[in-house]
Amino acid sequence: GENVEQHPSTLSVQEGDSAVIKCTYSDSASNYFPWYKQELGKRPQLIIDIRSNVGEKKDQRIAVTLNKTAKHFSLHITETQPEDSAVYFCAAKEGGSYIPTFGRGTSLIVHP
Amino acid sequence: DAGITQSPRYKITETGRQVTLMCHQTWSHSYMFWYRQDLGHGLRLIYYSAAADITDKGEVPDGYVVSRSKTENFPLTLESATRSQTSVYFCASSVTGSTDTQYFGPGTRLTVL
């Protein structure tokens, strides 16, 4: 089955800096890669996703890149703000499956 | 987000008791999922369902039972609660399975004493 590794487990940045979270996956058949943000005490919520026929996707200050050859994808947050502080989860889903495999999460701390 | 709810939001129980966590969605999504979230383990899949009366085990199903008699409801039962089942439980749903977003409920924090 699919295996997703996520790094780092904790990331601390100063407000205004950029943050990058990286994930690798094992199954070359995976074709859908969502990213979820979970604020303290809240539910995970989708913030951006990318499909395997696209190399990069942006939404304001966040972007996701996908390298199918290397089987890794990354979340980029620019101009970080304190409200970006949360746990971020990546996931990968194989085309024939409806169950995503989640990474273990990255705790992002943005210091004012 | 308001379309998927969980109850209770908090529950304290004792070892050996049966506990049922409820999940209800108003979107008529076909797929529903139960996850537990523990520090250091991320989200682990307990059970999932592709439609009413169709359920299957996930990564950590032992000690749990599910049913899905109606599309909108997906209750999770701990038959005899153990301390290791202390966790935050999230229900989720998606329209289809392939490339659709999962929408999570607000979660139930369960403590087993």
C-alpha cells in the first residue's frame, strides 16, 4: 500500500518568512495530493490540492508543487502570518482507491 | 462544514463500557470514514464505508464496530472501551472516492478512565 513520509515534524519561522513542508510517497499510481490545515482544537480542513497532471498550483500565499518522477510534493507558504500556525497534513491517494494515506503532520509555528 | 456533525463532542467513560459516537452528514455523500487522532500518529483510519450497508476495515479496526443503515449516518461503537482508545475521533465524508476532498466533522474527544 501507499506510504507517505512528511518532514519536518515541527517548523518554527518568524512572521514574514517562508515555510516549506515536504512529503514523499511510495505508490507511483497515486494521482491526488491534498493538503489539510488543522488549527488547535479544530477539524482538518482542505487548503489546497493537486492532481498528478499538474506540476504546480497556487492560491494566494500558498502553493503546492509535485515531482512525479521523484515522488514528492511540497507545500509552500510565503509571507507567513501568526494565523498560519497550525498542524499541516499531506496526503496521497491512488487513482483506484478512495482512501487517502496521510502523512504524520507538521506543526508550523509562526512567531510574531 | 456545517453539513457534517458529530456527537457527543466530549465523552468520559470507564473501562469496559460500551460507547457509541455518532456522525451525521446532510450532503448525501457516498463515502464516510472514521479516524482517530493521537499525538505522533497523525490520522489513522478505523473504518470506512462506500455506501449504505457497505463497510470495511481500515488500519486500526480492533475494538470498534460500525454500521451504516442510512447514507447520512455512520455511528462508531466501542464495544468495551479500553484506556488505549482515549483519543480524538474524526468522522469524514466525500462525494466520491477518487479525487474528491474529504470533509471532516468537528471531532469527539473521548477519555476512557
